[in-house]
Amino acid sequence: MSVNRLDPLVGWGNTPPMWRVALLASVILVLPACDKNRINESYWRDRGAEAVMPLKKNLKRALVKGLEEGPVEAVTACQAVAPAVTQGAGSQIAKVGRTSHKLRNPDNAPKLWMQPLLEGYLTSPDQMEPRVVVLDENTVGYVEPIYLQPMCVTCHGTAIAPEVQKRIDELYPADRATGFESGRFRGILWAELSRN
Ligand code: HEC
């Protein structure tokens, strides 16, 4: 029994010196590489929330203003703020946008890194907090969920007025973004944040 417990140490003792050097060297080399993937999550969540804030505000403003003119005219209002490079607080450069599992505009399709996060929100509705991921040594990805509000159902709901539906069909023949009820998960806001 006691021999068994010592086995790993005996094994190490038997390792030829050159191998030991190689093993230690690989640990030393790998550690800093792992560090690059370690980030202060709450810091980057705050940066992400700041980066998507202007997009959120602009969209809301464009929608409210558009809907005042009538829902048919407003159909393009939701388009008002395309993915853009914005200057967030603290001069962090960020690329921001929206995507969804049920797209209206195929140009908003999720990038590769967003797909598992989007999937995560769909499969774990009890874990809807914003998320951050390391994309590469220069970039952190941020996502947060978007929910349907009562005003959104005019164009994404279950009972869309025929003239609004007609306009949507003309502009977005591949539309999949209807049938949502207020309060439902609609997609994500995302940001690609520069780490430098
Ligand atoms: C007046 C009609 C209208 C209203 C109201 C509206 N949308 Fe949209 N929505 C659209 C259109 C049109 C697009 C396609 C935009 C584009 O071309 O990028 C869109 C796209 C989106 C997208 C991007 C993903 C995709 O499917 O292309 C999200 C997310 C979204 N809407 C959420 C919302 C939310 C949340 C609300 C309420 C706050 C809302 N929309 C209200 C018309 C509308």
C-alpha cells in the first residue's frame, strides 16, 4: 500500500534528468500563455456594457421616432444602427452589433465566437447574465441578451398587421424574426473590445 502511494514520486525519481528539465521548461513556457486567456471578467463585462450602450440608445430612439410616423415607415428604423466601430468610455475601441437565432437580416448572422454563447442563452434560460470571452491576445468578446419589449411585437410579434408584414416581406424575404411574445429572448448585443 505504502509503496503504491509513493509511486508517483518514485516515477519522478526515475525520470531521466533531461526529461525533467524538459517537463519543467514546458510548464514554465505554458504558464504565461495561459495567463493571456485569463481576464478580469467583471472589468471586461463593464467595458462591454459601456460599448453597447450607445447602440442600445440609438436603436431605441430610432424605433420610438420611427413608430411615431407609423409602423410601416418604421420597419427600417430597427436597421438604423448597423454594426459600427464606436469609441467607448476610456477610449477603448469596440466593434458592436446585434445577432439572433431567428434572423431578420441575414447580414446580422452570428460570427463563429458568438454561436456557442447564443446557444448557451437558448439552452440555459436560468443563466442569462452578460458573458465575456477571450477572442485572441488583442480582443475580448462581450455578449448580453436582448428581450422583447411590448413595443417590439409590432414587427417581431405573433400578430403583425398585414401592411407591416408586407413591408417586412419586401425588404427581408428570408425573415425568421416573427412569432415572439413580449418578454422573450430575442438575441444578443455583442462587442469586440480591444485589450490594448
Ligand atoms: C418597426 C418595426 C420594428 C420594431 C418595432 C422592432 N424591430 Fe427589430 N428589426 C426590425 C427590422 C426591419 C430588422 C432588420 C434590421 C437590419 O436590417 O439590420 C430588425 C432586426 C432586429 C434585430 C437584429 C437581428 C436580426 O434579426 O436581424 C434584433 C435583435 C431586433 N430587431 C430586436 C428588436 C427589439 C428588441 C425590438 C424592441 C425594442 C425591436 N427589434 C423592434 C424591425 C423592427
